[in-house]
Amino acid sequence: MTKCKCCHIQFRWGEIFRKNNFYRPIKCRNCGCEHKIDFPSRMIVTSLSVIPFLIFGLVLSPFDNLLFTVIISLAIFESGMILTPFLVNYKPVRK
Ligand SMILES: [Zn+2]
């Protein structure tokens, strides 16, 4: 799991998870240092969540029911997102 680059405290899974959803900057709860997701990590987030979501939603859906397809697609999206806090890297924002 990513650590704060300023004070080396470890970020919590939930902190990263919430920020990853919209690539928002994460603020260290200990020292207030702001971090942004780096570019390779954005690619990781996209390939684990958005791409499977799109493939399932647009190509592979075995269901005729649109609502069911949307629900399963969102479940796939979220299960990819659950993994991302372990894989992404953050870099401190220079002010
Ligand atoms: Zn810190």
C-alpha cells in the first residue's frame, strides 16, 4: 500500500479507494501533504475497472435485461476498483 512521501505513514485502503474513483488528490491524515496519482497508476486503474466494465457492458453481456447488465457491469467495475489501492502509486504535489 502506498505511503505518504512526506512523513512515510501508510495510507489506508479506504482513503485510496475513495480517491481513485475520480483520480482525486489524496491528503495525508498525519501531515496534510497532498498526493496525486501518477500516470502509470491511472493506466492500472483504468485497465482494472473501466475496460472490463466496457467489455462486459458492450460486448459480452449474456443478458437481455438492460438493468441486470448495468448492475453486473458496476459490480465488475467495483471489484476492479477494490484491488487498485494495492497497486497504485502516488506522488506528492509540489506547491
Ligand atoms: Zn504525511
